Amino acid sequence: MAFSLFRKAPKFWERRGPTSLILWPLSWLYGCVLRLRKLIADLDLTRSQPAPVPIIIVGNIRVGGTGKTPIVIALAERLSRLGWKPGIISRGYGSASQTSPMQVSSDSDPSLAGDEPVLIAKRTHNQFPLWVFPKRQQSIRALLKHSPEVDVIISDDGLQHRGLVRWPAREGGRDIEFVVRDARGEGNRFLLPAGPLREPATRGRDATLLTGAPKNSKSGILDEYFLGRRAFTLGAHLDTPYQLVNQANTQSLTQIAEQYLPKNIAMVAGLGNPQRFFDDLAKHGVSGKHYPLPDHVDYTPEFFKGIHTQCILITEKDAVKCTGINDERIWVVPMSLQLPDNLVEWLQSILQRPDPYRYNL
């Protein structure tokens, strides 16, 4: 991805100042490239074909994680309980060397398939067909060829992928574009590299999914960003931690807080927004030393040996890259999301629409 050097969000992205203003001309050029790409997509010069099943895109306009992966998991599990047969596609961070789509399972190598797809497979116990490849159209074809029973596809990210043809629900179609937003909001609202946005905050979307109340909003979600737009707040909660080397061994966050002094607890998170993990632990009374790391970081036994504490708490996303690490101090903290009923009802009403391409192409 362009500007991938920003694996850790710089502080100047959060508010406008001298650095962001100096970089603004580059943001303007980036915006021109986006408009050109949109024009080419609108002209449909490549004659891309839409998928024969509805597509649900769970993405963000801000660089860095906003909580998309837990939403993909929650959507697939909820739709499955309602009788749908979901499939999942992802770009797969680390899969750039691939020459064809790859099916992912819980024992796939995260360095090839990506940490997030492997996490999805683990959390869902390989219940859903999951394919990764940078070119999502090819992933869709491979998925449907291998699993023809799939009747809805969830794309982990892909809002900016012009090759992923869709007819959005807001335009009468049955494909759905979700923009995921966390407590950081849109920062200084500049495009890359002066700000954190992949595309303008005014981007069209079918709905916004909130994984954290904006810090600058007294009402939680009712700011100018949401005027006239559909938005849903998702309830996230931390589940019972389990020991990395023995998943059957569990203890609650309350037990951890009572058993260890803060100086003997370390919290490690390689996420787009690691502070959210630390804040969620603090809400459960767990405090300690913070180790915020870049998104998709790799781990080694030597890294953890350098942490001199009695208890190390990590995220599930980090845990999929630690399978070869034998350290009894490491505890994995799962996170789950609750989808509100009104979101699921609206989602069903869109997916049940007739195929618009059948009558318009």
C-alpha cells in the first residue's frame, strides 16, 4: 500500500499543525490520484464482472486498525445462525508473494496468509471458506468454485479496491459497504501523508460501524460526521484470557489483577490502535507496562525474554504469530463484538433484495 512506511500512526495525524501543513501538497496529489482512479472505475474500462452473490465490505477510511476483523467474525457467525452460508475474502497482509488465491485455515502460516485471516479461521474453527489474495475478484472466483453453496461474501477490507465491483445498498443494490470508525475518528481529516485518511471523510457509505465513541464528541456519536448517515454502535468486550502454551488453562482478568502487581504485568499489542487494548484492560482493573508495537509486527522468543515481568498479556491477533514461542508467562486476551439487532435486521433486508445486475446489465 502507498505510504506503508507509516506502520505506526504519527502524532501529527491527530491535529493540524506545521508538519501536516507542510505535507498537505502531497495529500493534494494523492487526492488527485484517487479521483483519477475513481474516474477510470466509473468508466468501467476493464469491464469487470460483479459477483453472483451479495458482497459485504468491512473497511475503513483511516489507516491502521479500527476493529474490522472482530466485525467480520461477528457478521459471519450471525449470518450463519440466520441460515446464510457466508464466505470470507481478505487481501492477507504478507501475501504479496502469492501468484494465486490461497485458502486459509487455522493452521496456515500467518507470514504467508496474514495474521488477520488466520485469526478469523481460528476464531470460527474453520467454519467458513476463507481465501486471500490481493486481487479480490480472483479470490471470489476461487472461493465460489471451491464452495458453490456460499450465498454471501464478506470482504475484510476492500473499500479502496476498485476492482471489487459492487452495487451499494444506498444506490438500490444488495452489496453493502461498512466504514468502521473507532474513538480516534478521522484525526486532522487530511489525506495521506499529511493525515491518516486513505480517502476523504465525506466518502459515501451504506453505514458506519462504531467500535468506540469519538473522544471529542460529548454525545458519543452525534457529531457532524453522522448527520444524515446510518450508524450503529457495536458493543465490544474482553473475554476470559487463556495461557498461550495451554489454552485449557484460563483465568479471569479480575484474577490477574488480584494476583500480580502492576509492575509485574506487561501488555503487548501490535495493532493499528494498541492504546485501545490497554484502555480496555484498564477498565477491567488491569494495569502494567505498555508495549505498543506497529501493526502486523512479528514476534520472537528473544523479544519476550527481554520483558522482565511475571505476566504478559497479548491480543489474539498477536497470538497467531506466537505459536512457536514457549513462554508460560504469556496470556492471550480474546475480544468479542455484539451486533445490535437493528443492524442485523437492516442487513437481512438488503441481502434479500433481488439481484439488480440481472435487470440492469
